Amino acid sequence: MTPATATIDAPRVGIHLPLPFGLRRAANRAGEIGARTVQVFVDNPTAWSRRKSPPRGLPEFRARLAELDVAPIAVHASYLANLAGPDPAFREASLDVLTADMAAAREYGASIVNVHTGSHRDTSVDAGIERIAAGVTEVLRRGREIAPAGTAEPLLALENAAGGGWAIGTTIEELAAIAARAAAMSVPEARLGFCLDVAHAWGAGVAMDDPGAIDAWLESFDRKLGLARLAMVHFNDSRSERGSRTDRHEHVGAGRIGARGLAHLLTHPRLRSVPFILETPGMDEGYDAINLERCRALIAGVALEPLPAAAFQLSRRAAASGPAEDDVEAKPKCRSSRRRTTVTRATASRPTPGRRAATKA
């Protein structure tokens, strides 16, 4: 097998697709680099306000991805959302922004919306789990109320956490407890799934560099949740030490997890139907194609080439911005003046942005 044929009988591997140059250009980029699945932000992930209408080019974006057989489409929800936290105003804003992102996901044809589990803010793990389950229940209820009749609803996928800042979801047991409480609140299994972020698991102490440890993790997940509920994998190497409770993404095979463990995940027979999404550095600087090619090499069993020093001086994330209003030739130097709407209800005060960091574990 060669990297060129490595996608045969392998999971769909794609990228977090930056949209700051417009939707049509982004869809064409996915085709150019051979992405087979994509994840996007439907709006600025570090802002509470949300678009009043979708950007131009959305129908063409969907049509082009369908033509390229790029699927599924996933949406990464706002980083601000914290369903686990105790503050009433912050919680209400979190419910609103996640409901808005779920609604926008339908317009994008997305079947998955991924969200961080959040932080219990130094209350207790049990209290945070209860709040997450109740928050999931409420977001799905609101979604049913506003969804047009007959519209397919996206699955909400909770992402495992690295463990910093009172994060919940660092262990399978915590994720299973959330699922159990959500089920007790009548959330159907088909509406709530989970996302494995490989770098987060590493930060939480899971030996993702060891095939045996990976097999044990998957077996435990299957016993306690069922692998059918693993909706997606965020396929990231890590710059962090294992068990450090930190999350710093690195190029595929160039971090502390390394090629051995990542290749085992990519070629694992129990993960063939799970989409793998890269959130590695430099997505908007050409390293989207490079890291996809490195994934193909891992699948084919080909040794990875060393990366140049410049590769390790790039942004640690794909551009954290929402889509441009229309296709542009160069990165805008300032925000557009498009009309926007807030998602917070009139009765809820807006949380201060300075409280955001603790929710991004």
C-alpha cells in the first residue's frame, strides 16, 4: 500500500476547515487536499453573538462537499459554552449559544455538533455532571421547538477533556455518568454521542502512544458507553507531557504521542466507521495538506518524514474565526459590519469574556 491508496478500507480522515476566506473557497480547498470529512465553526467561537443569517455561498458549499463526497460535516460549537458551570447567567448564555450553533448546523447539513464538556468551577464533579446532563436535555428540547418539521437533527457530541481547570470528562467513567443522567432525563442515545480528542486523552494521562493502552481504552469505552456512541475522533498529536492536564496540539507524528500510537488508532478495525478530524497547527498555512498526507502515510505503514523547524513556529490551532460573509481573496484586516444578533435572552445578563478560559479544558 502507498499513501496514494491508503484511504481504501480506512476511516474518513479530514480537517477542521478554516472559513475566513469564504465558504466556496473552503469547499474547493477540501477537495484539493483530499479531505474526506470536515469540521467547521459556524461563527466566531470566542464570541457570544451569533449571525442573524448564514453567510453567502452556503448552498454552493454544501453542494460542492456533496459532489466531492466529503462527509460527515461536523460543527465545533463555541468555546465559550460551559454546561457544567454553576453561574446562572453564564449557564443561560451557554445554553443559548449552543442552541444557536445546533440550529446553524442544520443549515450547513452537519450531522454532528461537538462541544466541550466544560468546568464545574470548583463546585463538585457530581454537580457538574448533573448540570451537563440537564443542559444537554434543555438544548435538545429547544432545538426540537425551533427545527422545521421533518428536518434531521444533528447529534450532540461531548468531547473528553484534558483535565485542567476543574474540567469534567477526563475519564470514561465521567462521560458514562453524564450519559446515564441524560438518559434518566429522557435524552435518546441517538441524540447524544461522544468525541475522542487524542491530545486531550494524552493530557489526562491515557498512554495514547501505546497500542495496548489504546485497545484497553476502547474496550472500556465499549463496555461503559458502547463504541457506537463514539461519533468522531479529533486526531491530534500533542506537545504536552502525558498526564499534564494541558492541551497543546502538534503535527501528526511530530509530538509526544508519536507515529506508533497514532497509526494504531488510524488503522484500528473497530474505528473504521468513525470520522477522524485533524485540528493540527497551520491549517490555513498549507499544513492541512501536509498533515493529511502524513495520515495517509501512517495508514500505508510508511515512515514519516521529519518536518522543518518552521513547522513548529505556527499557530497551534486552525484559525479561530467564523466564516467570512462572502469569498475574499485575502484575509480581511478588520471585522465586517454584517448584522448580527445575540443569543442571550433578555432576562439573562451577559457573562464577562474574562471567565472564558476555564471552560476550554
